[in-house]
Amino acid sequence: MKVLLRKAYFLGVGMIACLAGANAADQSNPATSVKHVDPKQAQQLIVDKKVVVLDLRTPAEFKSARITGATNIDFLASDFGERIKSLDKSKAYLVHCASGGRSTRSIPVFEHQQFKSIYHLDGGIKAWEKAGLPVEK
């Protein structure tokens, strides 16, 4: 029992040290601004030319319907990290997928690569279409 408690203690101390190191690293790097927007807010950002739209769905999904002007970078592809690495990190990006799951999971990748501004379309393209907003086919 004492051995288990000792292991748990050192595991906890190690986790705290890792978290403290992560926080220190976060403070030295400029933080990524992440804002969650609904379809109407997203549309306004696009109309005002404040964002580059990144569609994180598969190429087949992208081909079926997309927001006009969107760029397709498949979150599930093995080269996703490399593809976004080549983007201009100083620009603002609106990211979305079908319903929000993949795009939500992509946010830490954008943060790790130190993008300045990410807007997340909550509900994905399904919410966009449900709001009656136009798609390109």
C-alpha cells in the first residue's frame, strides 16, 4: 500500500511539474486567439473579408457542398499538420467541418503552431446550411 501511495505521489508531482512547464511555455509564446462563432457571425466575417475559410472535412465531403472560397485541408489526412504549417500564421482563419467535432479537435494543432487568430464555426457546415446560408456545389 505504501508503495502505491508513493508512486501516486511522485506521479502527481511529475504531472504538476509538466503542467507548470507547459504554462511557462504558454506565457513565452503569443497565445492563439480562438473565438467560437455561429453561422451568421461567420458569414459576416467572410463578407467583411476578415478570415480565410478552412474546411477541414474530407475531399469527398468538400466536393459535395462548401462555403464559397473555402480551402479544403482534411483534418484526418496524415499530412494535416504539415499542410497548415505552410499557412500564414498572422492571418485569421475560420475553421469548420461537418458538425464541429473535427474542427474542435484541430484547435490544439493551430495553437501549437502559434496561429494568431482562429474562429471556430460552431455546428460546422450543417449549422451553416440549417441557417439557410449559401453553399457552393
